[in-house]
Amino acid sequence: MNPIPYGRQHITDEDIDAVANVLRGPFLTQGPHIAAFESAFAAYIGCQYAVAVANGTAALHLACLALGVTEGTRVITTPITFSASANCVRYCGGEVYFADIDPTTAVLDINAVRTLLEQHPKGYFSGIIPVDFAGYPVDLAAFRELADEYGLWILEDACHAPGGSFTDTEGTVHRCGDGSLAELAIFSFHPVKHIAAGEGGMITTNDETLYKHLLRLRTHGITNKPDELVEPYPGEPERGGWYMQLQELGYNYRLTDMQAALGMSQLNRADDMMARRQEIAKRYDEAFAGTIITTIAPPANSTHAYHLYVIQVDDRKGLYDFLRTKQIMAQVHYIPVHLMPYYRQFGWKPGDFPKSEHYYARCLSLPMFPTLTDAEQQYVISCVNEFIGL
Ligand SMILES: Cc1ncc(COP(=O)(O)O)c(C=O)c1O
């Protein structure tokens, strides 16, 4: 039997044709597929603006720059995430602070964030980066209220949650990354994610000023838009069609047209792929109910996007090793970021975030991807059951 990974892209003939058509056309990059993908993605997420970039990490970096993170800016995030959610603050010279997770959801605990905020004067922190970890939609309405009280911005790391949503106490549905409650949100199109583009990322927002700034930052900090141009010096020669200005230090974080066409083709199937993820999750939920395996239920009236299906078990290492012998490539998400050697230099240490550390000691992501067959999933379930003695 072929190994079963924890996540895998699904590429169809339509996807291949979409990329091949770009290769036959005039633009490999900076062509029309970028804007088409951006507006289709914005419509899918339910926000006004979307900026396509090279990957999710570039999206986080540009988002932090646009939000004004600079030397000494203090930002709060969760230890249970991919390290890029924290690194983006460091790229800009900012300081990363962590707050513990809520063990019932595995996402940033708003009470832990509130406690941290209360320990410092107002103005000490500038922003929060909540992560819709595994696809579990963070209650951003509650975070918005807290952020407003302390004058903070919110950057939602929605890499795991395109298509996810939560319902606030007034019954309003907020899709992850829709810009209704966070200044900015970001997504990744890495092959294990919901929408694969090889590499790729997106920043979403409803804020026009941030949007325009992000467009400049994505391309070196250059603009040629007449309403953005400044007077650089007296006696400048007459401007022509070539004219552009480098207005600040930006990057080349562009997505290519091949990637945008693949992303667009995948986006057309996003609802079907999400429905399949939900089906797989339901089957796992049913299989592990009443066993020693702990799972995390989605919040009421919400859509868990199920990038990952995480179980928790005391002998995690034993189960991981056992599943490998069965060709099942379960994975661990995540080693807490504050315990990474790089972050230890800032004084973070074991015991700082006990709930995150306890979670890490027990978590394991089982195979979860739309093309996982029923037979493969049944095999995974029986191997897990065999290990726990069922
Ligand atoms: C939560 C989270 N944030 C950010 C990223 C970074 O995305 P990328 O790999 O596209 O740079 C990832 C990707 O693994 C992620 O899982």
C-alpha cells in the first residue's frame, strides 16, 4: 500500500489545462490571472480587497509592515501555530509575546490575552495575531472588543481556514478572513492547504488604505498610480509612460500567473473540497467518540474548515511510530513556537504556557485531505483503534 500522508493536494485535468494555457499565453507573471484570482478569492471569502503574494509567510510579513510593526512593536500570538505567525513580527524588528491556548479549542485563549494586557499599561502592545488553528474559527467578535478596548489591531492568520466561519452572539455569520472584524487576514496556498498553488498566499481586507499600501509593498514599494505620485525634486524632466516611483522599501513578493491560474482553478472546487473535509471529520468524530482519544468539536453554528484533523492521546509518540509502521504518515502540529531554540533566546522557557505544552505532548494530525478514500480512512481508523486496544 502507498503511504497515506496527513495532507495532499488534489490536481485535476482542469487544473493542468489552466496552468498550460498560461504557459501558452503572453504573461508568466504580472498578467491578468493575478487580478482575476484576487477578485474571485475576495468574493469567496466575502471581503472587499485581496492581494496575492508569493506565499503565506510573505503575506504575514507584508501585513505586519502595513500595520506599522517596527523596532520594538509588541505583538501577541499563540504558541500553537506554524512559526511564521510569530516570525513575521521579528522580520520587522518587533517583539513577539505569547499567550496560552484554550485547551478546549486549541486556539488563542482570549482570557489569557486579557490577563497579559492587564499586566501592562495601555499602549504597551500594538496588535494580536490570532490563528484559526486546524481550521477552527477564532471568535473574532470577542477579540475585536478586547482589541478596541486596548487600541490594538488584529491580523487573522487564516491559513488553515478558507471557507470556515463563526456566528457571533447576535447571529451574524463571519467568514474567516472576511475583514469584518480584523484589519487584515492572510492565507497560504501551500499544497497541503485547502487551495494549492504550489506556493502562494493572499492578504484580505476591507480597508482601502491598507490595500493600496500592500500593493506597493508587494512590488518593491514602487507605484505608477497618478494619485499616489509625489514631487520628488524641483526641475524634474517631463514624465512619460515609463514613469514610476520607488516610494518606500518593499519586496518582490509577487505570485506568478501560473500559480494564480492553478489557485483559481482550485478555488472553483473549494466548496466541494470543503464538503469532503467535513465528511471525513464527521467519520473520525463518530469513530473516536467514547474512546480514550480526545477530539475538538467545532463551535456551535460555525464551520470548522478542517485543514487538520487533530486527535489527542497520552501515548502520542507510540501512536505516531505505530502508524508509520502501517504507512500512515500522521504528523504533529505544532511544537510550541516559544520552545523553539530561536525563541528561547528571548527568555521563553518550558512551563511558560502549560496548556500549549500539554497539548503538544498529546496531539497528532491524522490524514485529512479531500481525496482520502473511504477505504483509506477506514484503514486509518482501524489502525488507531488497534493501537488503543479496541
Ligand atoms: C498557520 C500558518 N501560518 C502561516 C503559514 C505560512 O504559509 P507558507 O507556507 O505559504 O509560507 C503556514 C504554513 O504552513 C501556516 O500553517
